[in-house]
Amino acid sequence: MLTKAPRGTKDILPSESKKWQYIEDMIRKHCDLYGIKEIRTPMFEHTELVQRGVGETTDIVQKEMYTFLDRGNRSITLKPEGTAPAVRAFIENNLYNEAQPTKLFYITPIFRYERPQAGRLREHHQFGIEIFGSKEPSCDAEAISVAMELFNKLGIKNLELNINSIGCPVCRKEYNKALKEYLRPNLDKLCDTCRDRFERNPLRILDCKVESCQKVAKDAPIILDYLCDECKQHFEGLKKYLDALQYKYNVNPRIVRGLDYYTKTVFEIVYNGIGSQGTVCGGGRYDGLIEECGGPSMPAVGFGMGIERLMLVLEDQNIELDTKAGIDIFIAALGENAGIEAFKIVFKLRKDGISADNDHMGRSLKSQMKYADKINARFTAILGDNEISSGKIILKNMSSGEQNEVAIDKLSDILKKIL
């Protein structure tokens, strides 16, 4: 067990981390186009925040949280999603007093105790955005466009955008009555968790993954038939904005999302090529959450995107990321004096912004060159006593095999021109 990662976790090795860095860098640049600024919240929060923010009747709170008492006997929970911590930071730092909307994004680890499977680990990573302060459907459409355009930049095809409205507390009340009337004759066929949800939040039953509950809920009333005028108008507004962006979408009345805080808009972006875990992005509006967590009454909308799942889609569609492989130059050295000089040259190259390396293992020249090839060095140079005396070195392009003699003190300038 000592040398095995805990179940549901995964090491990201150097061969993969370049891809992660590429995507994370793309996310940051992409968000900058929308005026969305990065926020970083703690890895853990007070359990009460998560319970109140995510919802007592959700699978996350009831089954999946990593919760413990710290040494001060305080209940602490590892972050199971990104929205509640962002809301807490928004309130605590009085960001609601600034000009609105406030647009935030994060790239963060997420922890949920669930059955590990492809694209869903107990520790996974999430890119999310939160737009605070606007009730307009244009913000819902903008949130969707952030996700859709990121997928477009990555070259991902064959995605489905599904949207729905789950109403507000006013129309949800009427819908819950109708839903309970429908479910009541089949209470005995629901799982224990859903029987508990029946009185407190029957909408959550529609999101249950247990097969018997899915069968019962199959013909349940549709919430779109119960929307109040305000929610109808908002949903129609969202569709107009999506039409303006020429996005194709499906209205799917079965989408409710797995978190209690959603109101009005909910959406999922789905790719069917990676099995049951096909939702690659999901989100919606949560107009009551800021007030529920102790802040002012203020609307908000956002989404979460699993990065591991995104990686699966890229792999399934054979999309190669334009990641820079290897280092710029490897300096091979012959002898102790040359080793010290090579060390100095590499140090200067790095200060000049050129990735460089030299031998630290006492390898023979032949072994050094094999190592340079193995680490995908773009250029190599061999340094010995003769090169030190002449002040010149042979620079070899490892791809073309072309060799040129260059002055050692000009090596940095030359590499900057050809890299």
C-alpha cells in the first residue's frame, strides 16, 4: 500500500503534465477574452458551507463528501465542487460592493467519494466559471459560450448542448406538488435515499442513478409545463441569445443537475463517445445561493467542466495537442573541466530563457547522446578541451542532422534566432 496511490486518485506524470499545462494555459487565455478573472479558494471549507451551498438532499452531501474533524474539533470538508467556495469568497471579501457582474474562474482539485471510473476519480480536476450579479439570460448564454468556444478551440466535435429550466421557488412549489402526486403510488419502488427526498426535495429523485428510481421517474410531469411567467420569459430569452450565436441545442426537460442550488437555467454539454460519463460540462443559474450562504440577494450563473473527462474526449477524437516536446539543447561534456564549463553554459542559457540541460550521471559521451535523444532535445553540442580552448562548439540539429560551428559566447543569441 505504501507505494500505491489511494483508490480513485491518479498521478499525472511528466509525459502527461505537458498536456495539462497546455489546456490550463488555454483556459486562462480564453477566460481573459471574456474578462473572467482567476480565483483560488482553499482545498477545504467548513462543512456547513458545503451542506448549505450544495444541498442536504444531494448525493454529494449524503454519500460522497470527505469530511473530518480538525484538531480544533471543527468539521471540515475537502472541496467537493467549486461554486460554494467561490460564493463564500465573494461574500467574505465584499466583492458584491464592486461594479457588477463579477466574473470568476478556477482550475481546482475536487474530492468526492464515489466509485472510480473513466473520467470520474475521487480526486479529479475541474475548470469552472461563476458570473455573479446579473439576472439577464445573456449571462447564461455567455457562460455556455465560454464552454462551447473552448471546445471549438481544442478541435472537439460531435457535442450536444442540452438546456432546460427548472424554474424558481415560486413555480417549483407547484411542480413539486404535481411530482409528489405522480410519485406517491410508487414510493415503495424508490431507493431509501429517494424515499427520504420525497418530502424534502422530490426534484432530486429525477436525478437518481438507481435503475428502479429511473423507471419510476420516466413518465414524471415535465417542469417546463409549470414555469411561472418570469421563468418562461427568462428561458425564451436564453434561447434567443443562443440562436443569435447560432448554437444548436436541444431542450431536454429531464435535466435537473445534481446540485440543489440551481434555479431557472440548467444545461449540459454531452459527448457520447466516452460511455456513461458523457457529460463534459454542466451548469446553470443559482439566484438564491449567495443569500443562502449569508450574502445579499444576488443572482448568479456558472458551470463546471471536468478536465479528466475533457482529456478522454481529446483521446477518443485523436486530437493531438500542440505541446512542446523536450528541451531546447543538451550540452554533452568530455572530462571534468568540460563538465564544469557545460554546467556554466547551461546556467547562462537558462537565464536567457532557453531550456537546457547537461549530464549529471557520469555517462560516457555515447550514453550522453543517447540520453539527449531520449529526452527529445532539439539541439545538442559536445564540449571538450579543444572546444574550450577555441571558444567554438559544434551545434547539431537533432531533427535534420545539420551541424554548424558556433562561438560559445554567441550560442544563446543563435539559439534564440532558430528556436
